[in-house]
Amino acid sequence: MSDYGLNGSPWRAATFEKTPDEIVTVPFAWAARLNGETISAATFELPDGLTNVAESGTASLRTVRVSGGTDGAVYRVVGKVTTSGTRTLEWVQRVVVREG
């Protein structure tokens, strides 16, 4: 899964920017969507080219640290959570990779 070849300007669609050598933290702040519930389980889907270095989180915030990527590419990082009320929520963050 990736956003290679996005129509228009992919830089406007991007949420986070990194170089191929950097490791960045991509946060998913779920509080506004939880409606008083907490996160029971969380997973992250990363496309080929990005690597999941580490994950962490609290009752309403989950983060994934990512490395890698190809210069000029836009990647979709998908966060999925199951809430204490058994709802499943999904959120897409974009990561743009650019050389310095």
C-alpha cells in the first residue's frame, strides 16, 4: 500500500516529512474519536519501503516510529484500533520522503 503517483501535489497531502535515513515518530491521537472509551488493541500497517522501528502508546495515543523510504515517495501509514466498546477505528497518516 502506498501513494506513489498521487494526482496533484502529494506534498500537500502529506502529514509527516522525513529523509530516507531519518527515523520519525508518527502519532495517532485517538482521544477525540474514542467517545470515552479506551484502546484495547492497536496495529499499524506500513507499505513496502517503510520499516516499523517501534510502537508505543497510552489509553488514547498510539505512535509508530518509522524508518526507510525512497526519495520522492509518499507512503500511507494506517493505524487501526479496537476500543473498549469493541468499535474498530482506522486512520491514515501520510509520510513524504525527501532528500534534505
